[in-house]
Amino acid sequence: MLGLVVDQDRDAKPRRGRRGVDTRRKRVVLALQIAILALALFAAPITDCIRDRGRITVTASSSYAPEFDAEMAMDGVLDTEWCLPDNSLGYIEFAFASSRRVNSLDITNGHNTTYKDRAIKKARIVVYNGDKVVEKHELELPGIEQQHKRRRVRLGGHRATRLKIEVLEFAGLGSALSEVAIY
């Protein structure tokens, strides 16, 4: 008897109300999938930067003082800066915990918030995969600016283990770099 009831239920046509619920559920699931896909496409660079925050080691050739250390260029605060000693050239390097694609970087030139007396005018961006140079870019900046201005530098999307910004020319007393975000 129980088998007959199951067979009858399996062969029975679904009720109209039930079909509407299934269709509505499918539409909601589809809408959620589309929203998640859109979020993944548009937010990928942002989450990439945030996810790597603790997995990027920042070093420099030298720093003006401990409060102007290399880590200040990637702390998310515009009013902190990496500064080189007066009248000197140098570099800042970002090493990744593992190889990753580098599509672009945002760079915010420094200006020494207190005195407005230093900034980068020319720099070279070098992207490495291991010891091999996979990409180079020359970058010209206007020098000392009164307000911070973020600039996007498009890169080739190569796999990289580190990225170096070499200071080629500075304005004022020396070089300063406010923020770098790597995507």
C-alpha cells in the first residue's frame, strides 16, 4: 500500500502553486549567482590588494628616519610617507609571498606633509618574476604637489614575485612616496 502511494505521488503532476515556488527559487538563485559573479569581476583588484596586505614585504634602499620607513608607503594612510635621506636616490621594493599577476598599481606621490619639500619627479617601475625582469616602465610625476593625487599605472599582467620603484629624479630636498597599491 505504501508503495502505491509513492508511485502515485511520483507520477502525479505537480501542483500549480508548487511550480511557481520552484521557478521563483530558481530565479533567486540565478540572481544571486549573477550578483556574486559581478562582485568577483569588479572587486577582484580590491580584494587582491587587501588579501596580500600581510603577504607583501616592503623594503627600501634607505629611509630618512624610522617614522619615514618603507612600510609607510603601503599602510593605507596618505599622511604617512616613505622618504629617502636628503639629496639621495634610491628604491622601494615590494616582494610577494608567492608569484601573482600584477595588472596595475596606484601610486600617490609624497610631498612631506609637514614641510611640503620633497617628492619623486622620475621613477622606473621594474617587475620581476624571480630574478628575471618581465617588465619596465618609466614614470614622470609633476614633483611637489599641494594635494595628494593618486595615479594608476597599467602593467602587462605578468606573473611577478616582486616590484621595484627606482627613484631617478626628485624635487626639493629629496624623494617621498605616500602610497602604493598593487593590483
